[in-house]
Amino acid sequence: MNLILFGYRGCGKTTLGKKLAAQLWKDFADGDQEVCKRFNGRTIADIWQTEGEPVFREAEAQVTAELVKRENHVIALGGGALMHPHARQAIKDAPDAKRVYLECDPEELDRRIQADAASITTRPDLTAVGAGAGAGGGGGGLEEVKQVLAKRDPIYRDVADHVFDVTHTNPDEAARFIVAKFL
């Protein structure tokens, strides 16, 4: 069985995914890392700047469809992966999988994003994220997180088997809860 984690940037998909994989004796796959491998290890920010968001999103959809075919994995999707219809359908159709939306309040997401120095150099600016994928750009910061999340949240919920609010939960507590309640 695969465990597929998704949610907005900063919700903890990768951190929690690694913990869950170790705890469940599963392999871990990070959708963003897999996409970057397709572009010779370039950062997402560089791919967006040189190739454009549509090229990145198409590669992301292909990677997502490939990841769900693996067995016995914890898979952390990129925050915008489900915005591509083919990726969304691949997740919906994934056999033998549990799909968990890691919900988080916009204020906490913004705080986490701003606190992650590595994110600034490897990810597109929030303004760039808001400008594409039908998100309706918002100019950055908390307002943009709210605007983009408002568009993504219904899609995340539509795909999810389970919704888990990680706003006030540390990764160890979240991992224990997911294993106890959803698996």
C-alpha cells in the first residue's frame, strides 16, 4: 500500500513523509525531487524561470503518474501537483493507496515558508506560484497564501481519503496520529 501526502507548500509533506516511511518500513519518494531529477537536478525556481511553469507542471504530472505505480511507498507530492488534471486523476485512480491532505492554516503556512531559508533559493517566489496554475496571483505573503489555498483546498479535499490538520502538530505527533487513525 502507498501513502500519498499532499497539501500546500510548507505543510510538512516531506518532513512527515520521511518520518512515516521510516516508521512504516516503506520507501520514500518526493515528487518535487523527482521532477528536479528530470531537469538535471536544477531547482524548481530555476526550472520555472528558464522553462516556465507549464513545462514544470507537465513534468510533475508525468512524475506523479509514475510514482503512484510504485509499491510500498510514502509519496510526498509538490504543493501544486494536483492542479494538473492528469496528476489529479492519477492520484484519484491510484490502486491500493491512502490519500492524506495535510491541511494547515494560512498564517502558519506563511510563517513556515518565511522561516525556511532553503525554500527561498530553491522554490519559485510565492508571487510566481500565485500567477500560474489558475491560482490568481496575489502579490506574495499571507494574502497570496490565502488566495492560492482558497483555490487548491477544494481540490485537495476532493482527492483526499483523509484530511488531517497539521497546524498545531509537530511531525512526530502527526506521524503517530496518521498511523493510528488512517492506516
